[in-house]
Amino acid sequence: MLNYFTKIILTIILLFTGTNLFSETRYVSKTGSSIAPYVTWVTACDSLQKCFDYCQSGDTVYVDRGIYRETIFVQNKDLTIIGVDTDECIIDGTGINGKINKFILCFFEDSNINIRNLSFKKKKVEESVNYFALYFRRSYCNLNNCNIDSTNRGLSIPIGGIVKNTIIRNAVKGVGAGDNNGYNYEIKNCVIHILNTENYSKGIYNMDDNCQYTITDNILITDPSPDGYYAMELSTNKKIIIRNNLIYGFKYGMGLFSLPGTELDTTFVVNNTILKSAYYGIEIGNLPKPFVIKNNIFAHNYKGVWSYGEQGDVDYNLFYDNTYLHYQNLPLGPNDITADPMFFNDTAALLGGTYDYRLQKYSPAIDRGDPSLKDVNGTRSDIGMYGGPFGTTYNYLDLAPKQVKNLKAVYQPDTNRVKLTWNKNTEYDFKQYYIYKDIKANFAIDSTNRIAVTTEPIFYDTLNKETIKVYYKITAIDSTGNQGVNSTEVNVTITENEEAIITENMDYALYQNYPNPFNPSTTISYSLREQGEVRIKLYTVTGELIKTVVEGTKNKGYNETKIDMSNYTSGIYLYRLEVTGAGKIPAFNDLKKMVFIK
């Protein structure tokens, strides 16, 4: 029994620290006997809400695997809630009306809430309704390693919080963070996938000013559309730090604003990769000096950075394939670069995609960032999302150039010449093209049928008078001798009237994967003479089937598929193409090797 003085001391501690010295660990499980106080898995509560109602402030609740079909309300309690398996501990409020507001799945008021390893799902009722999967009203949020799926708004944290290692997908809005009381927010290593269903779609946004934001190592993606709106929209007069993020497909990559006349702390936008913005990569409004925009890659956007007249420290950025301006109302920095960044795999950043925006060896973005910033390995910072002191170290692969695309032929009867043109390769280490020619279709390229070397995407070939039919292919070569996948084959057939029939000769073929060796993703390409049922299967080098990566009807012509081997070990693998034609008659099959190097 506690003596009088001990009770007095404990009472004082509780009053001044808010700490519950008698906090318990409780359990929730579909298989428990639901006997209070729920302190073992055997006696676990069968309902989250019932367990939380029973809990005292300071308790920890472990949640077993299962789908919990309920909505949650917690008030005036500090709780730690931990699931045993992120993907299998699911709070699903689809179609259920909440206790406070029928559109809220989990509502926390006047509490400090720590949540780990849980999934939250609430299917949208209607697009115009502003509900949240989790709403922390006057509550501090610490969310780690969670999933939030199929909601209108994913998460609202008005009075500060930390969100880490969390996936928000199929949402119209991702994270709403901010109130007019000077709170701090950290959003780190999250994937936020936003649906383009409404013009107000946003990834990370704030609801008031006077808050500080640190946003690092996140992926914010949406299907490319002019309706995607902002990946990030922040209005504040406090410090903003945005580092090492990937932003893809929004109308605006970032919108950074402050109220006129406020004294804003420095805004840092450093080492991000911003792609496929329909309007601006970054939009800046009412930001007084200083703001810093450095070491970022802007590619495939309409415009790079738009400022409404404010000036800042803007330099060491790389621009590639942007439709319009690098900057609006800002001078081009003396160390800015316009070049192909040479990503590992420059494909669309879609949810579950195989994109990879690390830099190839010889990329112009390597060691070209602000020299005052260092990479993790101590060298000068790379430009892009993997560079800088908060980036990632990795091996730069010396990949072969991309496949020559859009090969076209024009016959010139007056000179008996064929004019070949194609899209120019943009790799920084590109050196030259090899031109191949043969009188047989589907010929294999080698030194015996290489007829020319050129550095420009145009070539004239003079034909012999006896020539009736000829075929061409082209490959790109880089400075270290790597040869890319050859172009599709173009056929020129001269008629009796000295006219030409020009066709792309699409026979059945399985091409060598690109790149090869690769890490962790590669592209398998193939061509079909006719439409058919296609299967591409992966095998170990000993012939054990791993998985089928393509299965279905494919159209005649050139096709490709991308695969990711991140979950496999380094080594040699086999891939097989099987094509079935009309009447379920096998039309083609082939097998090739590929090398995966981690």
C-alpha cells in the first residue's frame, strides 16, 4: 500500500507532467474474449472504440490483424496505437457514419496520438464532401508506417505533427497541415497519390499561416492532367524546407506564398525532382528575400519557376524538355544547366510504376549542384532528388543509349537516294549512330552490314540501279562504346514506276532487354507481325518459373513492358516470349538472358 507522502508525490507528478504512471498495455483482436481490462491477447477487446473508451491517458493499444468495421472517436486521452501488420490491420469505415461527423473515420480531440502500422480506408461518398480519414482536432499527431486509402481527404493535423513512412493513395487531398498558431510540421518519406477528380486536388496543403514546414524525401504523384492542381500549396510566414522530393503530374508542382508585408523566414527548395507539371514546376507569390531554389531538376513541365516579381537565390538547377520558360520574372542562374538528366528509367511516375529517377553515369547533373552542399559521400552535390546531404548514395550505372526512335525513310527518285531521319538522342555521353543495311528482312545487325557512322539524325544512302528492296536499322553508341537497342526496321521497295513503297517491317521478334545489366528495373521490348495473345515469363537461370509479367492480347507492331526486380537477388535471369495467334495456334516464342546487378 502506498504511504501518504508517496501519494502526495505521485499526485504532484500527475498534475504537473500529465503523465499516467499507471498506464497499461491493452489489446484489440477479433479472436479475443473481450474481457476488460483487455491486458492480454486472450482477453483482447473485439472493438477498437470500446477499447479506447476504456483506456486511460497514456495507455498503449496493440491491434491484431483483421478488418475493423467502425469509426473512431477519442477525446482528452493520450494514446499510442500500434498494429501488428500495416497491411492487415485495417480500420474500414466505408459506408459507416462517424460519431462526430458522418464523413470522418477517426476523430481525435484534445489528445496526443501516436499511431503506427495501421491502414485506414473510407470510400468516398461524393466528391464535394470534405471528410477526412483521420482528423486531429486540437490534437498532436505522430503517424508512422501507415496506409490511408480511398478517401476524399486523407489526413488533417491542425496543431502540429509528424507524418513518416506513410502511404496515402486514391485521395483527392492528402495532408492538410496548419493553423494560425505557429506549429511545426514534418512530413518525411511518404508516398502521396492524388486522384484528379476535382480542380482542388492537392497533395500537401495548409489551412492557415504562421506555421513551419519540413517536407523531405516524399513522392507526390498524380495521373498527368491539367486538373491536378498543387502537389504542395503552402502559405506561411515561417520557415519552409522542401528537400529531396519527387513531384509528378500536377498542374503546379509547388505553390509557395506568404501574406503581403510579412517577414518570412528563409524558404529552401533544394534537391527536388519536379516532372510533368501542366503549368509551373514552382509558383512563388509574395515571398520576400531571401528564398533559395537550388539543385532541382525540372523536366517535361510547361514552365519551370514562376515568380510574381520576388527575387531570391536561384541557381544550379537543371532544365530538360520544358515547353516554355526556365524562369518567369527571374534571371537564369550562371550555373543552371539545360540538358537531359539521364535518369535510369524516365517513364511516368504512376502508382506501382517502374520509374527510376536516379542518375546514370555521365549524367550532367552529377557533381553539378551548389558546391557548398555535399552529397552523403562528401562529394559535391548532385542535382535532383537523390543529391545533397539528405540524399542517397547509389552506384551510377553506365547504361547504353536509348533505342533510336521514329526512323523514317523518304525515296528521292531524281538522285536514286534514300533519306533516313530519326529522333536525336539526348544522352550527355552520346557519341554517334551506326547505320545498318541489308536486302533481307529481319536481318541481324553486325559489322558486315554496317554501312556508315554519323553523329547527326539524318543520313542519305545512294542506291544501286539494280536495287529493288532494301532494309535499314540504326543504333546509338555512347562515349564508352555501349550500343543501344536497334531501331525498328524500315523497308524501301522500288516499283517499276520508280516510286517507293516504304513500310516498317514488323515481324515477330524478342529484343534484348534495356538496360542490361540493370538495377532494379529494365524494359523488355518485342514486335508482333499480327495481333495475338502474348505471354512474357521470367525464370531463374535454372529454368524455375518466377512469374508471368505480361499476359493478354497485344496489337501488331512494337510493344514493350517494364519490370522491377527490386525484390530479387542479383544474378542471371531468363525471359521468354510466347505468342499465340488465331485459332490458338502458337505463332512465335523466344528466350533471352538478362543480368540483374544490385
